[in-house]
Amino acid sequence: MKTRLPMRIVLPSLLAGAILGSIYATMLWATRQSDQMSIARQERLVDVTVGKQQAAIAHDQESATVWDDAVRKVAARDQEWINANLGRWMQTYFGHDGAFVLDASGSPIFSYLSDAPGAAEAFSKVDTYVVPLAEKLRQRLARGDEQGKTEQTLSIGESEIVAISGRPAILSAKPVISDTGDLAQVQGTEAIHIVLRYLDGDFAQTMGAEYLFADMRYERAKGSHAERLYYPIKSTAGDPLGFFSWTPFRPGTRALRQTEPVFVAGALLLLAVVSGFALVLHKRSERLMDSQSRLFHLAHFDSLTGLPNRASFTAEVSRRLAAGQAAVLFLDLDRFKQVNDTLGHPTGDKLIAEVAKRLSAVAGVDVFLARIGGDEFTAVAPAEQRDAVEALAEKLIGAIRQPFEIDGQPILIGLTIGIAFAEPAASDAQAIVRQADIALHQAKAAGRNRYAIFGQHMEGLISARRALEQDLRTALSEGRQIEVHYQPVYLAGDNRMISVEALARWRHPAKGMICPDVFIPIAEEAGLIDRLGDLVLQTALHAAKRWPDLGLAVNASPIELRHDNYALRVTAALNRHAFDPRRLEIEITESAVIDDDGTCRRNIEALRRLGVRFALDDFGTGFSSFGRLQALDVDRIKIDKCFIDQMGDAGSNEAIVHAIVDLAHA
């Protein structure tokens, strides 16, 4: 019995000691890991900050180098202007330490360095690095290299980290170029603007204050202070230039020092450790639950609008169908793509968020609203009263019809809705969703900004459309059913015919003449528009050779213009028929030139150089603007017929038409 009592004390003590020892060892390991991760993050932050500084300096330069006045004043060697706008102003406004302007031969036009008394001394300090950097940029300019240019970066540039008189510095070179493109410049002969920013001195202090680095400073050599962290600065060539030094934040060490007194508490230590572990486990459990909640939200909700997503919508349709009647609504925004193309995707995202708010406000609590992607929304509503569902559709359309204002920009869009009703005890959610989608397409075909309710006849319309697409393929393969009709164009005033417009017509062997408004959209959606356009162009060119005194106009689809080889195809057709390009006019719509990569514009410019003329059709509708008209440089505009039809009637658009004509001439 005497031996058992000590054992009862020793064994728990040994066990407690082992537990405490393992806990302490784990804490030491966690401390080192945490400190190492923190130090690694701080070093990465320093590296990223220096890189961002290089990019920021180049961006600062473009505020003055991409400027017509800069091109003129540098060419005139106006020292006072250069000093005020490209020299000392850079130091005053951006904090740069030096600025240099070199001509096409690499000779300095202007030199300034904060630690040099004069221009000659300033350039002599940096010429070893500045001249090769400028020459490297000039060679890229000469061969037309545009790598690095974006919508935000207006010109190419070069940047290096070097040692200037033993001081680490960033050198950034940018060409002095025209911002309007009106000034002719020979590539490779542009003046080069170079700025210098020292990385020692106030740069290190500024970086330390901004990113909370304790006592950050620049040191030429690595010191022996164990508590400080030294990050090497290297030139672009890899040569050592010194160190950024600071007292690193070590969260693990700080936490350990704060925790160590707990272990001195003796008997209370075990309870404190157990409690601490319980608390850690509890926090980890909470974080895990939060993560699961966030993952669930991401899996079932749209991140942009906060509405349920496609998966949630599908599940809700099945749930409501199992419970009874339900109405499924497919909602599609009209003209949203034009907003994205003309105003940019950030504006489009903001518009989508505002649309979701309006739809939610109108839908109310009984309607399940979701966003399934892009500009498409869906809703599931109670279907006991069909009139109520139709009234809901009207309210949704009316809400979206009201103008939006995004970043001060007024935006007008519309909403088209397809509706399908499910009968009680219906179980096929996929079928009802498909019916709503078919109804949406019918509503779009009927003119958009409206709603359509699915009926069995719509299945037949979809089948008929597919059959018509197949017939169109056959017609284009045979080449006999597609006819080209010619509409005369007269000169106002003397009734003299000056040209003809080629119009495609389809004479179906069973259905007779089919309207272009029917088969041209089918050709565009089915990828047949190129074949149709080539057929019309070839036929029209062949026929127009018999009318040497008349011009010829043909229509071009936006899809055709967005193909890289469109200009080559038209050129080949002109050569094949020996047709004078100056007699050909291609009619386009404004949407044809709304392209992200500039393919349409390049095709138009290539054909205009041959002499082909371009007309802008349906002007005055949609997102038309005279700024776009000026940028297109078209030869003629065709004012939309909605303005022309009532010319001469009381309350007509005659004043608008006259204004459009006068402004177009101007």
C-alpha cells in the first residue's frame, strides 16, 4: 500500500508531464512554423512592393508621355516646358528622383537628378544605364513590338533595377507618343523619357510606414543583428545592391511568450492547457462550420447577386411540382450584351446586381427568384391563378423597363419572359423548364420586351424552325433557291438612279417566298451566314458588271465582319469578277463594329484602302452615337425608317431627321 500511493502520484505526474512536454514541444514547433510563414509573407510583400513600384512609375510616366503637347515640345526642345511637365514636376508630384529625355540618337535633350548640381553631371551619373535601356526600348518600337500594352497601359516600356553611384534605383523608360494619333511618328525614332527612383532613403521608410514594417531602412551590408531581417536587393542583372532591413513581426514568438507564464502555474497548468485545447478545438470547429456554410452558399447561390443559382432553382422546381401547381418563368435581359460591349464588363456586373434588386422587390416572398448565368434569371411562382402570374410578368417587365443609372451613366434595357405552367402532381421538372425556355425564345422572336406563355403549338414552331434550317442548308448547297433582287437608289432632286442595293430572297420550292427577317437570323444562328453572304456578293458582282454606270450596295452581317478573313474574301470576289472596288458599298449596322478585339475595324480599314465604301444602316436606334459615327469614318448613313415613315405629318420626327443630317455632314 505504501508503494501504491507514490505511484498514484508519480504516474499521473509523469502522464501530465508527458502531456505538458508534448504540448510545449508542439507549441515550439507551431511557433517556428508561424514565424517562418510570417517572415516568408513579409519577404514576398517586399518583393511585390518593389515590383508594384516599377509598374507605378511606368504608369506615372504615361500621364505626361502619351500626350500630343509632349511630342511637340520635346521635338522643339522647349526646356522650360520639359522641365515643368517631364522633369522636376515628376519629383514634386510623384516623388521621382530623376528625369531624362533622350532623342532618337540617344543624346540627352533634358537631364535632371536630385543629387547632381547640373544637367551634364546628372546625365554622366546615369548614362551607362540610361542609354542601353533607351536603345532596348527603341529597338522594340522599331519592330512594332506591343507586348505589355493593355487598355490601362497605353505604351510599351522597359524597366530595370540598377546601382547609380552605389545607390539602388529603379529606371523606367517610356516613349513620348501622341495620345490622339494625329501626329505622325516614325517607329523607333520617338523621344524616350526615363525616370529614376532611388530605393534607399525615404523609399524604405515610406514602404515601412505603408505596410507596417517595424523600423524599415536600407543598409548597404548585412548586419549582425539577429533580431532584424535582411532582404537582399538585386539588380535586374542579379548583382547585389544592398538590403532592406526591418524588425520582423513574429506572431508565433509573441504568442509563445504570452503563453509561457501559464506553464509556471504548476497544478493549474494542466487545466489551463486542457481548457486551451478545448477552446482551440471549439474555434476550429466553428471555423469548419463557417467554411461549410460558405461552401454551401457558393454551391447554391450566385456570388454577384446573392440570388439562388441554377442548382437551387432546379431543386425548387422539383419541390414545388411535387407539392402542386407551379409556374416557371425564364427571364432574359434585352440589349444587355450591347451594354457589356460598349460600357465594359464591370458596368455590366453592376447592372446585373441592380436588376436582381428590382426583380426581388417586385417578386415578393412567394416567388422563388434565381440567376442561372449571364443575363438570364428564372422564377418559380404559385400557379393557382394564371392571371396573377401574367400580372407578375408585366410588373417584372415594367420594373426593368425603367432606366438604370450606373456610375452616372443612364442605361435602358428590356426584359423578355417565357412562362410555362405545370399541372398538379406533375413530376417532370426538366420538361417544364424546357417549355419555359421555348416560350422565352418565342417571346424574343415576337419582338422582345414582352412575355409569352408556352403552348403546344410552340413545339411545332421549334420543329418547323429546325426544318427550315435544314432546308436553308440544302438551298445554299444547291445554289438555285436563293435569289438576289436589286432595289434602285435615286439621287435626291433629279430622280436619277445612281446605284442598286442587292437584297437576298429565298424562293422555297414548297413554302414560296420566305421573308429575309425569317431566314437571315436562322443563317446567323446556324453558322450559315458566311455562305449566304458569299453567294449574294458573287451573284451581285456578276450582275452589276452589266451596269457600269451604277454603284452596287450589299449588306454585311456583324458575324461576317467579325471573321478575320472577311476582307480577303471580298477582295478575292472583286478580283474574280474584275469589279472596280470604288463601285462597291457595304452596308453595316452599328452593332457590327462593337467587337472586343478590333477584327471588324481591321476588315473595314483594309477594304476602305481598296476603295470600297461603307454605309451605316438603321442609324438612330439602339446605342447609336455620333462619337461612334465619327470613329467609324463611314461614307454614308441610312437613317432608320422609324424616323422617315412619318416625314411631313404633324408631330413627326422631321426635326430629328434634319438634325441627324446636319450633324452627320458636320
